[in-house]
Amino acid sequence: MEQVLLPLFPLEIVLLPEELLPLHIFEERYKTMIGECLQAQATGEGQQEFGAVLLKAGELSTIGCSARIINLTRKYDDGRMDILTVGRRRFEISLTNEERPYLRATVDFFDDEGSDVPADAEANLAIERFRQVMRKLRQASEMPIHLPRPYRYLSFRLGAALPLDLEFKQRLLSVRNEPERLKLVVRAIEMLLNQLERVQRVQTKAGGNGNIRH
């Protein structure tokens, strides 16, 4: 595993590989950090990525995902910035470093154990379930899904588009096996479909006679 000293951005979110994440940068320490990442991208020298890591109830997760800035959307007169980032590589924190105004950590980047491309049957099932739930979420009769092959990191690509809780997304980030991750995503989609169908039935009953039987 590759070990580096990575700037950290603790957030109450979980970033997945290949997921887009817009950020508004307003704290001085993070203005400095993002400015250094942008400078590194411009010169090709230094740390071009930072680590997005879940901070919840004062506790920092040990597994995170590096983020690369793909666009500086807006820079304000006071130094604040709007940026668009994309999730890149997963990492595990081994040691934290507080020598700079922002937190850094020695991290080990890791990949999946085995192939990160699922079998066609599993991929097709997951995509069909995803299409079903997106139709219900967006109340659309048709929902074209454009997912170019190969289906690398399909679990992350589907999971990023779904209203999943932080604990579930953090679990996805930690699992190092794509078939296992994809099964978790399909199970979560099926649970979400059941919840949406129950809500729909309740709404139908309420609209029909004004009474709901419990």
C-alpha cells in the first residue's frame, strides 16, 4: 500500500470514489489547504489531493476518500471559494499530524481485494433495481440509466446517487470487495423500494377515503 502525508478535511459527509462533491470553503485553515492543493495542481509539485473523512459526534473516522479539485467554481473577494471535487482513492489513517494550521495524516491508500468489476448478472440486477427506485424517487415513468462499461466500482456509482445514511456509506467505503459491496447496495435499494411502496399505499388510501387503517 502507498503511504503518504495527506491534508484532511473532516466533514459530516461520506465521499465515495468517483462521487462529485461541491464544497464552499470559508474557514481560514481550509482556504490555505485548498489554495495549496490548487497550487500543486498548477505546478505539478506537492500534494494535489486532500482527504475527505467523516467527522461525527466529535469522532474522526479512520477510513476516508481522497478528493481532487476539478473546478474552482468561484472565488470571493474575502478569499472564500466554491469548488467542485471528485472522490478518488480510499485510505486508512495510521497517524495524525498537527504541525500545519489544518490536520494532516499519514495514510495508507488501498484498493479492493480481487476484481473491482462485478459479474454481468449481478451488475444487471443492481442496475435494474436502481432504475426502479430512481423512477419512484423522481416520480417518472421512464428512467434511462447511462452507465458505461466496464462497471468498475458500480456499487459506489449507484450508492452515490441514492439517499443513504452516513453509517451505510461509511460501511461501503470500508468494504474491500466489490461483489460484497454491490450486494449491500442492492439490499439497501430493495429496502428503500419497500419503504416508498408503503408510503405510496398510505397516500393512495388517504386520497381515497380520508381514512388510513393501521
